[in-house]
Amino acid sequence: MNRRSLLQGLAASTVVLPYWVSGRALGLEEAAPASERVVTGHIGVGGQGSGLLRGFLSNPGAQPVAVADAYRDRREAMAAAIQGKAYADFRELLARDDIDAVVIATPDHWHVPIALMAAKAGKHAYVEKPLGLTIEQDLVCRNVFQQKKLVFQYGTQQRSSAHCRFGCELVRSGKIGELKRIEVIAPDGGAGGVTEPADPPPNLDYEMWIGPAPMKPYTPSRCVTPGTYWIYDYAIGFLAGWGAHPLDIMVWGCDADLAGPMTFQGTGEIPKEGLYDTVIHWDVNVRMANGVEMTFKPGSDSTKFIGTEGWIDVRRSGISAEPKSLLDVKLGPDDVHLTVSPRHDINFTDSIKAGKEAIAPVAEAARSDIISQMCDIAIRLGREVTWDPKKEEIVNDAEASAMTRRPMREPWRLEV
């Protein structure tokens, strides 16, 4: 069966496509010879995971061969669609010597534990956002992938959008003058969720789904969206789940967060009724060591860089500026030119074949996710908390420092 037939089969499986897959991409370019393709295994093939799988199937440099998911119907449908192997236990997939790289699109609490096991098995990894459940996980994941020299691609696909790249290039090239302020906006979370226990569906391996998180009674809202995003055992909500995108644009466009200690102060609400208990309605202010101020609030999805000579507002849907003439600037050879990516999954497989860093590397994934984590810690403690990016620790605050890590349910641990 050729790739066109496989994609038609995948389309019949009611796959949700990621926003960056173009019609041309789904027109099925001819695949590279098998010896030149990156063989991929896909762990987590629900909504976003199935969309990523379809993207990789249309990637001429990739060859998806296996899937793993705690839901039997998902893994069997996706495996049949790609004529590959389905696994209930992702560790069996990782044990395959023929798989070069994995694509991890599980619930958030599994991202780093699986990525570390993949690295231990010598696999490159494409990991959906957000990165870790804690700052400890962020740093361990970064260190392991860098030490092993494995390619890591973070699922912040806006880096593969030309207008996002151009906006960040303008800021890094000094076209708005000296950077003074950054305004970050991301969609808000919500309250609710059924708390009444129920039996898990027969097609779900609930023990595997929970994994390293605390074991809790199953409820109909626990293992489906938005519960997977908005329950604190598995995530820190849209502070990271959506915040990952505009915060990633922030670190792509500047290095203000690396200047020295930065202090976080903010407010937010933690729902007191229902199953969902991650922070919503947040309002955070961050003071950077170089004098740059950052705000982070709920809303749409944007990163606004404000300088002494103008501003640039980068959004998923477009870019705006003041003065408007900034958008007509032609960058010269002495300006900053960031990596150009044709498509996020293609950049990942191209980077593996070339032995080079991907466009969304693990170090920058950790940077942006630490900002989300620090916002959450400051809100939950109700006071200022300071992060030192050079020492990579919270400054003089034992209570806050304790919140940079969480225990993992046996037998799971961070594989280093």
C-alpha cells in the first residue's frame, strides 16, 4: 500500500489535524528511500497525537511503524491505518531497535518520564508541549538530551511559521530599539469536572494512564480533555498548556529571562468545586534582572515586545507592529536570522538526518516551561518568588523550592 492509501485510511479514522499541516503537505510528496527515512514510533495517539501521526505519515523523510496508547481502540485504529504495530505498553515500543525516534503526545504528566526512557533507549524525541510537570523534570530532561546528543523537538509549532520567525528576528535585530516590556497572553482554563467515581471504560488501561501520578478513583472527566489539562495531578493548566506557545515566542525573540534573577508575583484562582484544580484567571508580573518587565494574563494567544522605538505583536494568526513600517523591514546580513523550518515534523526528521539541533530545542523548551512553573508557584504561595537562571534554583525560599519537584508513584521514576 502506498502513502496515499495510508493517508486515506488515516483520514477515515476521524483524525484531528494539527493546524500547521498544509494542503500541499497532504498532497503526498514522494517518500525518500527507506534507508534515508527516520523510523518513528508514536506514543499517545489521541486528538493531538493522531494529528501528529498524520503529519509524520505525509513527511517524506519519516516512516511511522508503531503506536502506543492506553486506550485500546485508539492504538488499534491508528496501527491499522499505518499498517504498523500497536502496543499497550510504550516500553515495548521503546525496546525496538529499528525505531529511531519517538513522538510523545500523551497527557502532560507522562511527557518527561517517557522522553527520558526514550533517551535511555537512544531515541530522538518530538515532545508535545508543555514540557515537564515540575522544574526538576524540565532540567533533567534538558540535561539528559544534551548529554546524549539526541535531537529533541518541542511541540511549539509556531516556530515553523514564517511570520513568527520574522517578528522574533525584528526584535533580536534591535528594530524596536531597547526592549522594555513583554506582554504575554494565553487562553484561560476553567472550572468543573465530574467528581463522582465510576468504572473505567473497558478499552482503557487506567493503571497505565495514571502511571507516575497519584492513583485516584476514575471519573468520566479525568482522562479526557479538558480534564487532562486542568487537573493538578497531571498538569499545571493553561499557564503551561497554552502558555507554552506565547512564552516560547518570548524566549525565541529575546534573552531577557537569562539576564539574571527574575522575580514573579501574581494572583489567580484555584477552583474549589469540581474536579479541575489548576490555576485560572491569572495575572502575573515578572521583573527581569535587566529591567525588562513581563506580564502574563489570560486572553487570546500573543506575545507583544515593546521597545523604545516601537512594538511587535506576534500571534498564531499573524503579526502587527507600530510603526507599521517595521513589517516592511528587509533584514540585512548583519541582522539576526533565525532557523527557517518548512514544517515542524520535517524540521525534526531533517535535523536527525543532519545531526543538528532542531528548531525548538530542549534548552529553550526548559526555559519557557520554567517561566510557567514559576508563575504557578508564585500564585499558589501568594507572594513573590525569585528564580536565578544562572544557578537554576529558587532564591532563599525553601517552601517554594520544594514545589520544584513532585514524588512519583512506584515503580515509576525519572530515568537518567
